[in-house]
Amino acid sequence: MSAPDSTEQALLVVIDPVARRVDGESVRIAKDVLCGGAVAKICLPEGPEDVERALARRGRRRPVVIGDDRALLHAVRVLHRRRELPEVPVSLVPIGALPAVSLARTLGVPLGSVAAARAVLDGTERRLDALVDDGDGVVLGGLWIPGTGGLDRAAPPFETNETIRPNGSDVAVPGPARGTADAVAEGDAGGAPGGGSGGLAEASRVAGLAETAGLGAGAEVTAELTAEAAAELTAEAASEVTGVTGPDRPWWSPAARTARSALTLLTGPAARHPSLPSCTRLRVEADGVLLADLDRPVARVAVSTVDGFAEVVIHTHAGERPLRTRARRVTVSGPGFRYRADNVAAGPFRTRTWTVVEGAWRLVLPRV
């Protein structure tokens, strides 16, 4: 660790717009402390492009982010894309309540605005490891699959850039349109436990199906639907789209598949037993060594950096003792799985590989 050079106390202070709305008083206090101890240029971005432009033109100024975890992650990803992350010390003044600043707490950043601002001025730089995925994304704290408690939280400060695209593509892709009951049960019930966005979307879709089938917009669609009602719903939905009735009616029409999938979601094990732990089928490899395969469902997979390695912890559905190992490279593959990285939801993906990068970035922390 090394202390920031006192001759280079020129700061670029990026104040996240969400932080300004959530706690303007703490933002003002942190800004006053920083401006009182260094030459600070204040940046008030309104979108991701403003942050990228400010970081590109910062010169020798040290970037300081005033905001929550997502604001920090956005700045780190910009510096990573510019291939400047290892050489630029980053500072953070957390603004917001838990869990919006849980990553900051994990990293050792003070959660008080005054203490955090003083650490920016008088703290020491510490090189930290990170996980870099095959889509050129950076994970600072850790990730877990499929996660407990759901994959949703408050909207990111910059929704355009903070949404993680599948496989590093430039176009945001919504949740997959599932054509089979198995995909719905595995992707939504297993991949987004705890009432995530997938479940809400399916609920809305089922309500629409009920109305299409003549049940009425206010009808209560529950897991008590009988097989006869399910068959009638899928049949009428298929007839509505194809115009074909009777035995010649195709079971594979889009509406029929959608209705079948929605009803399976409602009447499947996850719907009847909401307290069951999430479970998904994944293939997990660490440095080429197979740790879990698709024939053995897992309840949770966690990956974090420890002493230059990625520590992998696999929890099985049977409640056995978790499998722990360390590796430099971790690959997970499966049927459209989702995960949380630094408390940000990502996916769905069919495969994802993370590689440990030692000393990937520099964070200014309080002196010990």
C-alpha cells in the first residue's frame, strides 16, 4: 500500500445523480470536505456518456465517485474499457443505505460521508484483485448463482450502461422468450428466486392469457387450475392465433406454447412449494477440473477473489457440506442461468468464464 502523492491532490469528483436525489445533504458535506483539502473539479453527470467523457478528459486528476455501488462499478468499467484501471487510483464516498452500498462496506470503505471523504484525502492506495469475465466485464466483490433473495433491486443510476448484456453484446437483451415448460420452470422459478422480475413478467403474461381465454381481466389465476381448464386454455389460445379448431389444431402454435408454459409455471413444484430452495442444473469447472455437472442440480454457486485466486463454493440441493476449491479460471455453463455480480443482476447466459486478475485495480482506503 502507498499513500497518494500530496503534490497530486487534484481530484475529479463525479457525483452520481441518484446520490444527489437520495441524500443531497451528505453529498454537499462530502463535496465541502474534498474541496477544502484538494483542488477538485466537480462533475455532475446526467447520464453514462457524461461520466465517460469526464474520465477521458480528467488529465492527472484522481477520480472520486460520490454515489452507491453501481456508480463505482460504472466508473471502474469505463476505466477498464480504456485499459487504464490498473494505473488509476479510484476513491469512493458511499451515498445511500444498505444494500445499495454493501460492496463499499465489503471493500472497507467507510460508510459515513465525512469519514469517507477524509479517507480520500489522507488514505492509502491498496491494490485489489478482480474477476474479469469473457465479456470483458469486471467483478470487484464476488458473484453468486442463482442467488438467494432474488435478482432484483433498485434501478441502476445509469440504466443504459449498467444493464449487463449477454455474452458482452452491445444490445441489451430482455429475458428469453421461453418456448417450453421446462425453460420456464428452470429459468424463472429456479433462476430468479424470491420474486424477481421474471416472476412478475410471467404473472402479467398469465393475466393476459386468462383474459384471452375468456376468464376476464380480473380473474384469479392460481395453481388450482385443473388439467381440464389448462387444456381448454391452451386450446382456445391456439385457435385464436391459427383459426383452426378441432383435431387439426396445432399444439405448437406460439400462443399454445405460451399458455402451456405459463400454466406449468403456476402449477409446478416452485408454485406449490414457494419455500423450496432454488435449484438449477449447472456445469462448473475450475482450471479445467469438473466440480459439478448437469446431472446433479445445485442450489447455489459463489465465486470470490481470495489471495490471488478465485474461491468457488458450491452448495447442493441435498444440503450436503458445500464443495470449496480455489482456481485461476472458473467456467459455468447451463440452460440460460442468471447470476448476481457485485449485487447487480446479469443474464441469462449459457456459458460464462471468469479469470482472476491480481492487482487489477487500486482503491484508496483509510489508513490502518
